[in-house]
Amino acid sequence: MLRPSKGAHELQLTAQAGCKRGETPLHKRPKTSRMDGRMTGRLFLGLLLLTVTVTTGCGRKSGLDTPYEAAVQARKDAEKAKQPLPPEPTPPPQDRRFILDGLID
């Protein structure tokens, strides 16, 4: 009685397992992990959320004063507290128009 060759047995196993030709069920396919992309995306979103949270807490809630306005306010506060008055601030020069100012206005 003739025994089937080893190659024929592998082909039979391959056909039973539904593998492609040249692959046997013992071959391990390289695993592709979808978790790598998810973890990178989650890390990026987490860092973005942390950055936005930290930077929104910075700054003042009111408008910023110009140096002239701050000097005028300091003079008023000193006058109310009956302290020596700081020197009179000089008003800033008038702003000159720039070509792109129309976009802001």
C-alpha cells in the first residue's frame, strides 16, 4: 500500500483549513494591532484637551489697560488715598492708520 507523500498531506490540510495555497494552518500570520492607532489617537486627544484646559485658565477676564490708562488710574487711586501723587502721565500720540486697519475695523 502506498502512503501519500508529505506534500499531499499538507495540501489536504491546507484545503480543509481554508488557507491560501502555500500557507498551512501552522503558519502564523503577522498580527496587525488596531490598538496602536487607537492609543496614539487617544493620547493625542488627551494632550490636546489638557493643553486647551490649561491655556484657557490663563489671562485676565477684563480688558487690558494701556500704560497711559494705568498711570491715570494710579493717580486717581493715590488722590483718593491722600498719598503723594505720581507725575502727570503724558497722553500717547495719536495712532496713525495702516493699510490693513480696515480689515480689523
